[in-house]
Amino acid sequence: MAKAQGSLSAGIIAAIRKRRPIVVNREAAVSRGDIVIASYNIHKCVGTDGRFDPGRTAQVISEIGADIVALQEADQRFGERAGLLDLEHLRRDAHLVSVPIAPFSEKGHGWHGNVLLLREGAVSDVRQLKLPGVEPRGALVVDLDLKAGPLRIIAAHLGLLRHSRARQAETLLKATADGAGRPTLLIGDLNEWRMGKRSSLKFLSPTFDPSHAAVASFPSRFPLLPLDRVLGNPHHLVTSVSVHDTPLARVASDHLPVKASIDLKAAQQDASDGDRTGLIGAEPV
């Protein structure tokens, strides 16, 4: 028990030391032609003050100003599993439209609570994965055709148990195998704070680098743990990462949103040049 507590403490200290965000400036990113991506576990629209407030959650999503946003816990977990956000409000105010899927329930927004919002671009394919494990979990695999080029997004919410996360990571890797050179992002609440060999995300290597640009996002009032990630294949697809840390975001959910800038044009150039150092299409190991 003492050994486990020591490991936890060491992990928390390491997370605090990593709390130096690689800041995303949306205006600068747009001027470079980059795309801004975000991941946000909205905690079923219940804030750290215990208040259910979907309008407040929508305000945070608008604050982020991203081109693509992956949401987790966007539906009720039990009962009717109804969607909790006003998607029309998000379309009107944040200019974000939800990628159409077959929702988990008749009244739901997402697949196991996962929703992908898009500012512009065409959806060429959507797959809904059921992830293995004790808890019911899922992921969306969405192929997009954007102005800058094609992009695959894997939006996921992994389980609370380490063993389940390891199996889920292996399942997600299989979703990259048919990418045919398409740059890929794995984004979401991956529920893992450990780094290195003890991390359940080690199974993502070498296709994704779980240690790249990990920033503390949980708990939102005093973030210590890098539970929310934006991982790219090839690794340099993601050029910058930060938490969206504002007074509203600190109270709207127990997670802070994570946002990243990606250089899709550079990744496409590498693919066309046959860059062997980029790991696009790498087989799981």
C-alpha cells in the first residue's frame, strides 16, 4: 500500500512539473494555416459547484474557439441517456455542427457520450466502435475532408480500470490500420495519468506517442493529472497543446478542456514525400 501511495505521489509531482502548457494562440494558428482541435469532458454539464447548467457548458465550448471539438459525457449515463446540450445553440453561437451518427439512445446526442463537433469540412466516413472492458465505453472514428487535406479523428473516452484501458488502446490502434496515409488524431479523455512503462497507453506506441505534450487537465480547479490528450500520427502533426484555463472553465466541469494546433499541410507533405520517420499507417505492436 505504501509503495502504491509513493507511486501515486511521484506521478502527481511529475504531472505538476509538466504543467507548462505549450500555448495555442488561435489567431496565430489560423494565420499559419493550422487547425485548432479541442477535447472536453463536460461531466454531463454538472459543474464543480454541483449545478447542472448546459448553457454554461456551451459558453465554455464557444470560449475555446476550436475548429473541431470532441466532447465526452454529452449524454445522460443512465435511464433514457438523453443528450444534454442544445446542439442548435452551438451551431448558431459557436458555429459548430455535430457529426451525424446513430446515437446510443433515441434521445441521445452521442455514442457512449462521445460527440464530435465540426466548424467546416466534409465527413466522408463515420464508424462507431464499442470498446472492450467492464464499463460500457465507445469511440468515434471519423474521416474528414478539410481544406488543408484529409484527416482521421478517433474520439474516445477510455475506462477507469487500467486493464480495460490497455485493451481499449489496442482496439483503437486497429482503427488506424486502414488509414491509407491519412493523418490521424486520437483525442479524448483517456483516463490515464501515468507515463512510461506503467501507463496503459504504452500500447499506443509507436503509432502515437502518449508522452507528447501531456498537460494537466484534471481536476479543473487545480489541475494535476493529464487525463485528456491530443495525440497525432505522424507525431509532429500536433504542433502545440494547452489547457483552456478560464474562470468559467474551472467551474463548468471537473475537467478543463485541452486544445491543440495541428499542421495538416506539413503532415500531408511528409506523406507525399514518403517520409519514413512519420508513422502513418504503422501497424500496432
